[in-house]
Amino acid sequence: MPRNNKPDVFRLIFIFVGGLILLFIIAPIAGIFLNTSAGDFLKTGLDKEVRSSIWLTLWTSMAGTLLLSIAAIPFSYLMARKDFPFKSIILAIIDIPVIIPHSAAGIAILGVLAPNSFIGKFAAKLGISFIGNPIGIMIAMAFVSIPFLINSAKNGFEAVPERLEKAALSLGASRSRVFFSISLPLAYRSIITGLVMMWARGLSEFGAVIIVAYNPMITPVLIYQRFTAFGLKYARPVAAVFILVVLVIFMILRFISREKRNA
């Protein structure tokens, strides 16, 4: 048969628009690095305040993700497997933290955790203060990011054939054993994706955190503080270092995920 040497215009259009999207993502990030000298990188990387803020951002976002996942994953399974009245309303409620402005999310969290609130007063009796505390940061990060884990895990559980669970139950396996030996292992990729996305979203949170806990400063707040106080020249190196740290972490996570997939 004769070859069709005509160019695939449809595919070329898709490649072109895809290139535009990549440029849209890469250009601003590349601009940060191109406008940050090696000296600024080194100086910023050695800055104790910057290193402390990056460490605080990393561990609070990770801790919030892991702690909330203990409840979020079973809840996701319930939402994937059970039908009940007002389920659609609950699914809509889950997405509220993604929809509302994050400054509004911070105000909402502050209203619940403030010292004069019921929870705030109870926590004060235990010697705990959420405001200006890493605990408050974790809560703010988890609040705006938990929909990513719930929705991803829910999709993963929905993809698990229910007949496998029913077969195991009919053979005498308990529900807990079915969950941990069948449902969870088969949905783990979606769960891991949700965990990574939740952590990533927590890492980048600014609006909710700055209202609940301006100090101690996570890196997004520190970048804002340096920009408003000193200008772009002093804020850009902090942004560059933070982006580099985050990129390295997620490259490592992707490499580990790929290795496990190929194993």
C-alpha cells in the first residue's frame, strides 16, 4: 500500500498546544532560577531562617498528611462502597476546601481553634495553643489538602472489583481482613497518589496558614514576608531554594514509585 506522506495536522496541532502549556509552566519557574545567582543560592541555603522554615514546612505537611490519612482512607473506602441518603451532599462537602478561597478557609479554621472557642478553651486547659503553633499549621495544611487524598483513594477503591471482596467474605474472611488483604493492596497506587498530592498541596499552602499561624513561618509565608518587606530581590532566592528542595523530593518519590512498579 502507498504510504501517506501527508503531515498529520491534527497531531501537530496537539503537539503545538502541548508545547505552549509546557512553556506556560516552565517559563516562570525557569525565570526564578535564571535570575538567581549561585552566590544568592548559597547565601540563602545557609540562612538559618530559611532552612528552619523549609524544615517546618516539610514536616508539618507530612505529619498532617499521615495523621489525617488514618481516618481519610477508611472514610474513602466507605464512600466508594456504600450508598446512603445524602451521599452526594457529603461528596460536595468534601470538595469545599478546594473551592473556597484559602484566606476564607483560614478564617473558618481560626473561628474553630481560636482561644475563645470551645476547642480553643479545652486545648488551653491541656496547655495546647493552636494559634501560632505548628499544630495549627498542620491543621490548616490538612484542611485545604485532604480532598485530594479522599478523592484519589475513593477512585482507587471503586476500581477494585467488588466481587473479589464478596468472594473472600463468602469464604469466611472477616471484613477487616478483606480490607487489608484485598481492597487496600489493590487500591494502593491511587492511595499513594492521593497521599503525595495531599502532601504537595500542604507544602504550598499560604492563605490558610498565614491567618492561623503567621509565626513560626513556613516557607511560603517567609517568601511573602521577604517580598513585602524587602522586595523581589530578597524573596526570589528563597523561592528558588524551596522549589529546588521540593523538586528533588518529588523526583525521588517518582523514581521510587517507578522502581516499585517495575519490580
